[in-house]
Amino acid sequence: MNTKASVETIQLALSDEAVLRCKHILRELYPHIPQEDDAFLFAIRKLQVEGYNLAYIEKEGIAASLVGFRVGENLAWGKYIFIDELATAKKYRHQGLASAIIDWLVDYAKTKKCSKIFLDFVMVDDRAKAWAKQKGFKEYSTRYAITL
């Protein structure tokens, strides 16, 4: 059985129902985000007003893998995509879903005339870094932050 995702199965989460299909993965990644549907939708819709996009692969009626991203533009890089999160539900890991999403995102970035896609790692995970390098990501910069 081929478990690889096809590009046709990846879609933007535009409706409330589609956004809610992604909630279980985002709560697995960020347990502090709202559990109640209305509060969760409010949080996502607020981000979407600011340019956030959510795309996902659905399996068995739920989101199996997702990417949250923004299209931006600045003087240094021109138009680019910044990935806020890339995650796969535990049940569906190691099936090529995140790779399929990145392939889809590369095509999406080209249609938006972006020159780069940025992916940050919040947690140090050597396997994830190796995967990113295999997908063509290269270490590009160091990011510093002040927590307020």
C-alpha cells in the first residue's frame, strides 16, 4: 500500500470545519492554545487576518499533517514564505506527509513569486534537521530573541 501523500490531497484550511480538523495537531504541538472550538477558531482567524495560512493533508476524515505559514516581503530577501509550524500527527508520521507538504509549499511559493522558504526549528531535533537538509533546506542564519 502506498502511504505517500499526493499533492491533490493538500488544501488550505479556509472554512471553520477545515481549521477545526487541524486543531488536534496544533494542540499536540502547542498544548497551551485554546481547547474550546470557538476560542481556537478566534485564535486562528486573528492570525489569518495578519497573513497566516494553514494547509493540511487529510486522512481518515481528519488532518494528518499540516503547515502554518506566512507570505512576507522585505528588502533583504524580497518575497518569501516563513513556516510557523510543520507538524504531523503521531499516528501518521514517517509516511512522507511532511515531505509532500513541503513539495506543495515550494510550488505554492513559486506561484506567489517567492525567492525563499524559511523553516525555523524551535526544538533541537537532529532527525528533523537531517530531514530538512534532505528536503533542500540549508542553514541560513542565526535568530536571536528577547523574551518580554
